[in-house]
Amino acid sequence: MLYLDASLLVAAFTHEVQTDRIQAWLKDQTQDELVISDWVTTEFSSALSIKLRTRQIAVEHRARALVLFTRIYADGLTVLPVSRTNFRTAAGFADHHHLSLRASDALHLAICADTGATLCTLDRRLAEAGAALGVPTLLL
């Protein structure tokens, strides 16, 4: 299982430096292997709202990105629920203060640790924290 975090999906559905490379990587993956969580959905929407507020994208671009993101659900992308166990694991990860994990990143890592998924991300700090915690990560 390849767990796609919000940074990767935002890059895939908006115009960023990494967009072409991430879209090509996604096309090379088997749809059955790709997963997200309900938390990714929240972060994706939040990231688009931030891009809109900071004038990095226009309203129409945000709407188009949301449509594309919604379409991946329709295409059968697996969405992992977030459980109480995930939150407890995330709290344990956040206790590693030297890793400087944000709560949201700790939760992504916990979901991956608890399900055996590999975290796929563009966030170097998150990938390094995952490796330090023994969570399989793929920095793209």
C-alpha cells in the first residue's frame, strides 16, 4: 500500500514545481496500491484554501482541483478510516520531541504504521521522521 499524503496530492492537482513529475509518478502506480485517509481529505481542502487566501491560486483553479480530487474517490481509491488507535500511535510519535512532528504529520505516520502502508510524500522532514520511527517512507 502506498499512502499518498496531502503534499503529494496538492502538487498533483495544482500548478507547482513538482506537478509534472508527481503526475507522471502517479500514472506509473497501480490504482489498487494507492490509499489515502480521511485526514488527507481534510488537509487537501485546507491546503487549497490556504493557496486561495494567499492568492497562489484562483477560485476556478481551486474548484478544478477539488473536482479532480473527488474524481479519484469515484475511481475507487481506497480511503482508510482514522481510528482511536491511530490517534494513540500519533501521540506516541509526537512524544519524540526531537523529531519536531506536527500533530497532523504524526497522524499520517501513525496511520501508515498501523496499516503497514508506505508514506509517500514531498515533505523531507516528514520522511526523515518516518524513517527515524521505523515507518516506511518514500520521499518523492
